[in-house]
Amino acid sequence: MERTVYLNGEYVAESKAHISIFDRGFLFADAVYEVTAVLNGKLIDNAGHLARLERSCKELGLKLPVTGEELTGIQKALIEKNNLVEGGIYLQLTRGDEGDRDFSYSEDIKPTLVLFTQSRSLIDSPKKDTGIRVISIDDIRWRRRDIKTTQLLPACLAKHMAHAANADDVWLIENGLVTEGGSSNAYIVTDDNTIVTRPLSNDILHGITRASLMKLADDFDFKIEERHFTIEEAYAAKEAFISSATTFVWPVVAIDDKPIGNGKPGEVALKLREVYINTALEMAE
Ligand code: PMP
């Protein structure tokens, strides 16, 4: 079955949605994106995703052609048109196209806005039971990782490398310190059950799931500390885990082939996953 997707004000069949070869998203990765999870046909943490989209646009001087409210309307229409129960909605805004390839662009360029749904099982993902294995590699990305751009080649290559090494994903390292996962934020749990994660800066994406977990950790009396940590500290941690919009929380059971803790999904990670999903379902729009 073909999906109905949204392209620049119209709902069309996916095979009929066409974008110019001169679109700057295609030529220069001159584009930003967001992914919002959908559970029971409802949007999860969407206000946070739309707020971050606005911030990404502001940082790059990109003009959103619709309001946040209109965007939510489009997301909901796509959920309905595609009978989406569980999965995600991908949203991308490019700077647009001016009919040729040129590094510079004019101020009145018309942006391209695309949204489409992806049907996926999120709650019953097998990874919550098995956990994931990651390898650590150099973080070779640009220096504005706080902006959610579509420059994802380093992440694609990194995940390909992880799969070739029989792992599921990567943790990225800069100056000996963990920045984040391939497409997630990274956490460890120390012997006294403190959750440790890197503080916000331009070095990492300000995860919306991370922000919600920080709040939940407070509400449910988990100790949480925002500080840098080395990959060696991660090897020796009691637990490790990642968070993102579509994984929620996945335990990390091995880093560079070294088992973390007892090599099984950790209690703190599983508890946080449970409270995140329960709260997200209650607050879904
Ligand atoms: N860091 C990176 C590099 C990511 O790609 C993602 C996923 N978009 C995240 C962190 C997690 O962010 P969020 O919780 O908003 O999905």
C-alpha cells in the first residue's frame, strides 16, 4: 500500500511526490529534520520536537512556511490518512531550490517541506530485551551538532561500520570523552546508581527524549548527573543505555566487545524505559 505523504501544502501518494534535482537539501544537505514517535495513533513529545525544529531553523536562517499549530495538524492528518498506529513521523525542511546549483542563495528562496509516516513496532522492540552492542569510534562530525541537520553521512558510515563489526550502533568519542550515540544520547550508570550523561553544548544534539528523561528522573528520584565521561569509565559502568525518539530507552550490554555490568539489560535502564513509555502514553496528543 502506498503511503500518503505531505509535500509543500499537498497530500499526495508517495510515488507522486517529486522534488527538484536542484533542491538544496539534495545538493548541500541544506536542511533540518525532526522525527516524532507515534503510539496508539498519537504524537509523543511533539511540542519538544517542534520547539527544537524552530530553534534549528533560527540557527540556520531557514524559514518555516507553516506555524507549529499547522504542522501538528499536518502530522495528525498523516496519521489518519495512513492509519498509523505505532511508528514515527519524519519531517524535513530544506532551504528550497533556485533552479541551479549555487552555494549562495537568496533571502526569498522558497523552502521545501516534506512529512511522511513510518510504521514500526516501538514498544515491543526486541532490543529492549536483548539490549544493544555498540563500538566506539571517532566523532568526525561538524561543530554544530546541536542543530538537527540532514548531514547524516558520518552517522550512516558509523552504523555501517558497527554492523560490519557485528554490533548494533556506535558511541562517538572526542578527546577521549563520549559525545553521544550514532543517533541517540548516551548514558552510563555508576555503582551508586547515579545516571551520568554529557552536559548540553554544541557538541551534542539536545535530545527531546533526554529532556523528558531528566524530568522523569527527578520525579521518580533517580540520581542524575550531567558531566563528561570517558569510554574507560563506560567500560567499567554498572549499566549503559541510549535514548532517542523512536527507541525511547535501549540498554547497552556491550561496548567494544566488553560486557557492561553483568552483560544483561540494566535495571535502571529498564525502569526508565517503563516510566518514559507510561508517561508518554498519558501525555500523547
Ligand atoms: N543525538 C543524535 C545524534 C541523534 O540523531 C538523535 C536522534 N534524533 C538523538 C541524539 C536523540 O534525540 P531525540 O531524543 O530528540 O530523538
